[in-house]
Amino acid sequence: MLSKRIISCLDVRDGALAKSVKFVDTKNIGDPVARARKYYQDGLDELVFYDITASSDKRNIMLDVVSRVAEQVFIPFSVGGGLRSVDDCAKVLLAGAEKVNVNSAAVVNPGLIAEASRAFGAQAVVLSMDVLRVAPTDAIPSGYEIVINGGRKPMGLDAIEWAKRGEGLGAGELVVNSIDADGTKDGYEINLMRQIAEAVRIPIIASGGGGMPEHLYEVLTAGRADAALIASMLHYDEYTVGEIKMYLAGRGLPIRMVNAEG
């Protein structure tokens, strides 16, 4: 069985590490480069970097911050925010990222997924999905809607159908972020993750709601996710990577326990 991965998300605004709750009340909380280095040294499996206002501000991603983070870590590192073309994606990969995360621009132009997959390979293309729980309708039968531009613009698009379409277009992995659970530390949106896991064959990273190791265990088992993304748990020094991994391994999950510098 493949190891379950523990991934941390670095949401970056104006070059600073930021954290929000349900995509609002965003606060700057530190230096993303220093945090990336610490998490790498602590044995984190992967990092995800999001420039959270690049899409809504209609500007390019901050490549200097991407480069500085890439210099500090030697684990898989994916980057998203403001990537609107294959050329944008290429710049991020040249800056040191191993994968690109496409989100808002891919919803507006689904062909971007296929173009990036052809150019760089499916393993380098991650489709990130920001999902809001809504009342089921004919257009959104699952009750989960895709929202873009940092949670600002609902798209009338069913999340399960979008996940399947993204896989078909060539995405190699999905990040599924529940806006309802984001930053609450009350647990992941298990029903959403399970529905998407049943709909696609590519790996799924569950995002939004992680507050304690038990939440990760639940989403990696009952939610059938391949990886769990965490932010607040680490950013506010509530847990270490090692503590989380020891808990999950103790409950029988396959976890990579080798330290980054070991």
C-alpha cells in the first residue's frame, strides 16, 4: 500500500504567510520561507504554495517567493495562484516547483489542464478545487459547488462532475478544499472527499478543516483521501509533523517516517 502523505499549505499574501477561516478574515502570520524550511526539516512529505490573491487581483504569481522556498526544501513542492497559461506554469516550474496547481483559470478555460498536461506530464499538473456546500439542484446534484477567485465567485458547476472532467483532461492529482471547513479545525468534509474518491482514479489531497491528528486519520480512511493537507495545526505550533505522523502510524496507516535530513 502506498504511504499516506502529510502536506502543508503555505497561503501567501503580499509575500507573507497568511491564514483565513472560510476564506475570510485573512491575517498575515509569518515568513513562508522560514516555515517551509522548518516543515521540511521536521519531515513533511510535501508542500503546497498558494499565492491567494493572484487570481482575484489578476496579476502574476510572486516568482521570487517561489524561488526562495524552492531553495530551502527538497521535497515535492507545488505552486498555484494566478496561473493562466502554459507559459505561466513553465515559469513556476523553472523557479523550482515540481508541480503546478491550476484552479480558477482552469474552470474558466478547461483546456489549460490539457495543455499543461501535454507540456509537462500529468504528474506535474494538480487541479485545485475550492468547493462550497449548497442546496442540491439539477445543475449541482451533489450539493457541492465549485467557487473561484479565492471563494468570491460561485460557478454553478458541480464539484463531482468537475473532478471527473479534470481527470479526463489530464490532471494527475486533485486538491479538494472545502470552503465550509477551511480554517475551522473542526474536521474535514468527509462526505465530499468520499464522493470524489469514488468518482476518480487519480490521487486526492483533502484540504480544509484539519485540527487534530484524529481528523487526518478520518479523512485518510473514511474519506478515502491519499493525502491530508494541513495549515493551522502547524502554523500555530499546535502539533509537529513528527507528532502527527507518530499518531497515524500508531493507528496502522502507512506513513513515511524518515526525517528529511536523515
